[in-house]
Amino acid sequence: MSGEVVIRRGRVIPEARQQKRLPCNDELGHLPLVREYVSNVSRGGVFIRSDVPLPPGTYVELDFNLITDEGFETIRGVGEVRRISSQPSGMGVAFLALEAESEALINRIFPPKGSPGASDEHR
């Protein structure tokens, strides 16, 4: 993803993300009663939209669904809040430990670099 830039508070900053994001649950942002939801997932973690993000260093239990070609599939595990954001409001959560089925799902969606299914699309 090198070469991409992000504009934050009027400054242009080179994109620092190491991994491609897969957007999900965009439609939930328009529902007034939904306060927290996963807005994207990557090989290393998720971004959770939240009006009241938890402080960095907080451990969180993860349990959310993704819609894949096979239907609804669940990601379960433990993560750690690594950063908070005000625009959009939320927190970046790194995966620390995933259940075996969840790890397999992440590996299927985002094949590890150098593996037969890996492409530039999800790195």
C-alpha cells in the first residue's frame, strides 16, 4: 500500500498501514441505535466504530460476523486496542489470539504473504 496518503487535521501523511483492509458493515453507520460495529477487517485486526472508544492497551473479547461466499462466518478471539480515532470515531484493535476456525477464516480471506493464494489485493 506504499505511496498512498491520508489527510489528517489538514496534513498529508504517508499511509502507514501494513495490510489491506476489507470494508464491512458500512450500512450499519446509518442506523441510529447501533453504537459499535466492525467497519473493516485486515489480517492483523479490525477497526471498530464507536462513539466511546476504549483506551489503547485495553484487551477486548471479539465476536463478530463476516458475510463471505459461504454465508455468515464468525470471528472470535481476543484483541488489544492499539489506537483510537476521532474521525471516524472508533478504535483499531489488533488480533492477539483467535479461535482456530477464526484464524482459518482470516487466512482464507487474507492469505499469508508467499502462500499460493496470496495476491496484492489483500496485502
